[in-house]
Amino acid sequence: MDGLAVAGVNRRVRWLGAAATVATLAVGGCATSGFERLPSLGVAELSGDVQVARIKVNSHFFEPNRLIVQVGVRVRLVLENDSLLAGHAFVVFAPEADLEINVYVPARQQVTVQFVPHEVGEFTFYCNINDHAERGATGTLVVVER
């Protein structure tokens, strides 16, 4: 083969590899990579009288999967879903702390939720769609004293 033919074959092989990766991610939606995710920490930043934080929701994980906020201060939480096809949920169910959030985040969109944490403690958040939580879409909201 001459140089042009080899270059053409290499381009096709790279394109097929990229296409296979995209197809795998699209079909799997939230498919896990098979690797255990390390804990990641986020701290809400105070902006005026509101704490602002962002969490990425994608492929059976939240990033960060541990978020620290202050008790008694409004939280504005931006949830970003980078998945190509799959929607995700962000759920916190702690009625004993007056903390009940259930928000759906469509694929490739973001949703903002606001709440005021009234109790100090650690509260689990998770995605309640299919088996996403069992595959790793969980995290902890840590509410600390001011």
C-alpha cells in the first residue's frame, strides 16, 4: 500500500473506534466504566445570602459526591446532566430534617433547585431511576453549623 492508502485506513480505524465508543455510551446511557469512583468533595460558596454549588450527574455518579453546606442558609444547587441520552434524578429524602428534594434532570440539560437545610447532619442523595443508585449514583449532603 502506498502512504495515502495507509493514511486512509488509519483514519477509518480511528473513526470506527470513536464511533464504537460513542455507540457504547449512547446505548448504555449511564453505563458504569467498571472502576470504583473515588470520593469527591464540594463546598458550597457563599454568594450574598445564598450558598451556590454545582453537581454533575452522569454515568452512575455524582461529581462531587459529597457536598458541604451550612445549616440555615439557602442553597442554590445547579444540577448538570452531561449524559447524551439518559435523564437522571437527584433525590434527598430526609423528612426528619425537613429535607425532601426530588428533581429530574433531562439529558444534556441543567436544573436549579433551592432549599434551606434546617438540621445539621449527613443526608444521602441518589438517583432513583432504574438501578442508577445501586451502580453508584449516590452521594452525601453534609450540613454543618455556620
